[in-house]
Amino acid sequence: MATSELFDLAASDGAFGRIAAFIGGMLVVGGLLGAFWLGNRIRDREPRRPRPEEQPKLPESGPVREEKEMREADEVPRAKQESERLMPYALHTSGTRRSKNQDPPRWNPGSSGSFGSGGIGHH
């Protein structure tokens, strides 16, 4: 009789729900373990972390500070003859150069505003 009672219990809706929840939980745990295993395999293929002595160091002069300077356009050099080709090494590394005048431009009241209107009341 005990065997038939177990079959009746297993066939009931409550037992089916518990079994389905247990199987679902096992699937979630299996997925998490698989993700952990895959993550470890990927991390093992990455280069090792640098040791403390391999970390970047501050220069002896101390931390580098921001440097502000006025820049102006640096024109592309022109070929001396029309048939001459400019080679990449003949060009500058930047499109600007340090300006001789290092005084920053000053704002003049009434000379600027929204979209160059000169401010409110100026027509």
C-alpha cells in the first residue's frame, strides 16, 4: 500500500510543482556553475596583471601639470615646384603651432552674444 500512496502523491499537482521547481533550480545552478567555469577559462588566457614594480611611476620632477598656451593654425607646407611631391615626413605632426602672442583674447561687451547678435537690444 505504501507504494501506491507514493504514486498518488507524485501524481498530485503539488508534487509536480515541487519537482518542476527543483529541476528549474538545478538548471539555474548548473548555468551559474557553467558561467563561472567559462569565465575562469577566459581569464586564464588573458595576460597576467602587472606586478607592483611594473606599474607606472611618477616622474622625478613630480606630477605633470596642465599647460595652457595660445595656438594658431600651422599651414601645410607647399611644394617649391609644381612637379615636386610632398612626402609624409615633410609634413608637421600637428595642424597648429604655438602662437607668438600668448595673451588670451578678451571679451568685449556688446561684441558677442547668442549667435553673434551682440546681445539683447543691439540691432
